[in-house]
Amino acid sequence: MGNLRELSPYAAQDAAGFVESMRRLKELSGMTYRELEEQAGRNGDVLARSTLADVLRRDRLPRPDVLAAFVRACGDGQRVGDWLDARERIAKGGGRDDGTPRPVPAASPSSPDETHGEVSAMGENREGASGRTPRRRQTLLALAAVALLLGAGAGLWAWQSGNGDAPEGTRDDIPVAKGAKGEQQTPVDGWVTIRPTGRTDLCLTDGRDRRGAYGSAVAVHLPCAGAPVPRTYLEPAGAGLYRIQWHHPELGKGCLTVMDTGPVKGMLEPRDDCAGATLFRAEPAPSGAPGAYRFRTVPGAQCVGTADDSVAEGVEAVQEPCAGSPDQAFVVRPD
């Protein structure tokens, strides 16, 4: 652990600088996201890894409770009051110059959006995605290319744990879907985007439930242009089934799993345990539209649709009885 006292929470004069100070505090603590979450639990706080990652990759102030839990988890609990005071000053448009040089945000693949504001503990606000730079996208693509060259079995990330297996499966084990007239369609697998047919500007990606009832990421429809991460990998699992993997540069790999209990029952959550994740059968959509699929869950034999049967930004994906409704039809495109 570094010297936490060398970092002044009052050095920052705006939200971007304050979040950069938080990143520096995490570095000095020497702890991973998982370790910070576990330490927060021992402190009696709640600090989800996904929430913390959302906070640290953006230029918006965290909620006071998130900040306090983070500072305590980092080992700087004696100065929680100072961190909260510094945050409050910036939120009110002030700040304090105590002579400490202002941190300069470092460019990295996880650089935050170019907008300011406040991030809640639930991470609901995804505005400012247009501020992502082309360089960030190129960096992510370059990293993905290197990982693919390393071959199956090379560790890429582990969802919220730091380790994981590279996507499995080869072209020899990819099942081929049949169209409405029996013709073969292009296998849907590998790095892809999954988009509702009625709104192909939206992608199935990570977000938060609209009621704020759950503290971790669930699958929602959000603008593809504002959601470069996590990347989606459709992994053949044999017998015509697939796993839907999400790969995040900070949180690692997670496989979408239907929630069978709790406040977001029926929604899809990325989980570490890919072996126990929900399997999906990609079958041509009943509409017969070229390239349109619906995803039937296994077990359960239901289909992926939306919470209110609409295809709109921010709507959660859910498991529901299979039907011919537009919210259950998706276009799978190579990414």
C-alpha cells in the first residue's frame, strides 16, 4: 500500500479531477475491485464492483455513500469527512486551493466520458457516451485482436474476479440455423452485437433496472454508439446452444444468466459462473426476416424479450413466454 496521506482530496477543482483523485487512491491502496468490495463488506458497507467501476471510468461525482464506502475500503477511513467535504464543495461549484497540484487525468482504455455530473450508486446515468474518443475504441479493438491471437485458453479477463478463459469453440462445432424456407443461414457466433430488429441503433448491453431495485448490472437496450464496452461474444456450447458472454476491460468476463429470484426476477445478469449460466438457442425469428433471431432460454424454454414488450432505450431484457412479438426478434451482427 502506498502513502494515502500524500493524496489530498482538496486538490481537485472539478468533478473530473475529483474522480482522478479517487483513481489515484485506489492505486495507492493496491487493492482490486473485488478486494475493495470485500473490504467494504467487512466494514459494514455495500460497494458493488460494477458500481465502483462505473464511478471510476466517468467524470461525474459519486454519491456520498458510495464515496464514503470507497474511502473506508481503501484504508483512508480517518479522512472520510475530508473527502465528503471536498466532494460537497465541488458539487456546489466551489473547491479549495490548498497548494496541492491538481491531478491530471491520465489517458487509458478505461478513460471516462467527457461530461460532468453525478453518478448514483446504481449507475443509472449513461449520458456523455458521445464524449468517448476514437482512440479509446481503437485501443479496445487492438487489445481484443491481441487476445484473439493468443488463442483459446489464453486468459483475457474474469468477470469481477480478474481471471477467466478465452472464448471457446471452433468453426467445426458451430451449429447452423435454418431459415423459414429451410435454407442455411450464417452461423451466429464470435464477437457480435445483439440488436432488436425494430431499433438497430440499440444494443443489448449492461445497464441498470429502471426502478433502481438492484445494485448490479442487468441486460438492457442502450444506444450502440454509447456502449463500446462490454463487448459481446456469442459462444457455441454445442447442440445448437450458445452462451452470451460479456467482456469488460475492468470487470472481466461474465455470462448472461436469467435471475430466478429477487427484485429483478426474470431479468438477465452477467455472472462469474459461466458453466452454470443460462444457455440460449438462437433460432430464426417467426417473422422470417433475414438475419433475425430469437433467443430461447435453456432451461425454461422461454424467450428473451423486454420488460414491457416495447423496444425502447433503457428497457430491460427479460425471460418471457415465446411469441411472435417484435421485442423478441434480434439482429446479430459481427463486431
